[in-house]
Amino acid sequence: MPRAAAAATATARPAWCNRGAAQQVFPPRAVLSPPRLGLALLGWHAPLCQTQPAGGGRCIRMPSIFAYQSSEVDWCESNFQHSELVAEFYNTFSNIPFFIFGPLMMYLMHPYAQKRSCSIYVFCILFMVIGLFSMYFHMTLSFLGQLLDEISILWLLASGYSIWLPRCYFPAFLRENRSQFTRLVFITTVVSTFLSFLRPTINAYVLNVIALHIVYIVFQEYRKTSNKEFCHVIEVSILLWASAFTSWVSDRVFCSFWQRIHFFYLHSIWHLLISVTFPYGMVTMALLDARYELPDKTLKVHYWPWDTWPVGLPYVEISSDNKKC
């Protein structure tokens, strides 16, 4: 393409079509006050576009956080290959299992939730919210979609943490008080949520810290237990999670290789595997919790649709008591 034609094409191209456009705010020294910057982030471009003095360069519009491709994160799948409205087609629709397994686990775990904690329903709803926000993010690759996706994962982990973490792992100053621990987790999650808007990179660190601590606790309990059923659920959970995590890392690190062989689906596979990991992880934490919180109760693992099938979704049943929602 001739240089003049290429320049004309680049000029005509919308700002939000450029990867990293969110960083192309204004030329040097064209500083916006916080209120004006806030309006710019919400998409009020025209009144805020400033120009430097003569010889200072041209103005570059700031894209809205709602705009397509305003996020710096882009996955290996080619964009807009199957629809003008969906940036990553397979990464978007591979979230559908979230809307299947979430309600299904609410139904299967209902007897357990009635006797243990009605917060189980909130946990399942948050899982579906993750699927919704993940679909929105991969459909638009917007900065807002990225934040919503990551923050919803943070709240899911925090809710599971507050529901199932054994009291013996609480910080000493809480004296095994679950209500105080829940308040501490809630406050920490709220602060992390606000910080993620100011410093988006902090969310990844918080998610990793929580996930690693959960893995550490599960590993410690795995070493202590002789319950074969509990060990089996832990082993399957770890295998599924490791496979999902490997797919996620491979898509990020080896994208150029996968593009050369025209295989763009590893992040989609991550969605599918992590959605299956959810029921196993949920049952793992329920069994772990029961060892400490319900020592006089018996939990039995069943598999949907039938216990006799070689593959199924796990859930637990608990002996009856008088607790009701």
C-alpha cells in the first residue's frame, strides 16, 4: 500500500480500533483535571479534546471504558472473525456452561445449603455472574468488561473463603469467630475492588494470593485425611484445575505458536474446564468444612445424573438437623 494511502487509512480508523488506545490519552502536557478525566473515561470525548500550542502536536481522543478493544488484554483468538459485534466468538460462547452448572449446583446442593448455610446460593449466583461478565468482556474486549470479569472472580473466591475456610486457619486475633472473619474478608474484598479501578494490576495479585492459599489448605488436608472419597474428589479437582490453568497459560505465553498452526481455542478450553472444576471445587470445600464444622454429621458424595455413571457432577448430601433458611 502506498505510504499516503496507509496514512489516510490510519487517520480514518476509529481510536478504539487500535490496541492499547486507552493509553493514547493526550499529547504531553495536555493534562486533564480529575473531573474532566472522569468524564472522558465515561465517553464524553468531544468537550474534552484539547490541543497543544502551535508546534505541540495533534489531539488524540480518549476512548470510553465501554468501547470495543479499550482493554489492553487480548487473547489468542482472532478478533471479529465470525461477527462484527463479537470480538472473540469462541471465547465468548464457551461461557455458556456457567449458566448451566450454576443453577444445577444450586438445585443439587439445596439440601446441603438448608442444613449448612444459605450463602451457598450466593456462591452459585456469583459463578453465573462470572460467566455473564466474561461473555461481555470477550464480546467487546472493553476495559470495563475486563474489570467486571476480574472483580466477579475476586468476589466468588472471597465468598467461598468466608463460607468454608476452617476456623483453625483463621488469623489468631479473630479467635475462630466466623462472623468477624466474614466481615474481615468483606472489607478486604471491597478495598481490593476499589483499588482494582485505580490500579487494575492489583486484582491479579489478590486473586493469586487467595487461590494459592486455598490450594495450600487443600493440600494440607489431603495429607492428613485417610478418607478415599475425599481424596478422590481432591485429586479430580486438582487435575481439572491444572489442565485449565495450563490452557490459560499456553494461550498467553505460546500464542504465536498456536496461531501458526491455526489453533485459537485454548482460552475457550479454559472456560470449559474451569466450569467443570467448579462443582468439584465446591464439593471439596464442603467436605473440608464438614471435617471441622460438622464432626457429628455424615456427608455422602453423589454424582449427577447417576452415581453409576463413569462421569458426572459431584454434590453432597448431609444428615438431617433442624437448621432451615
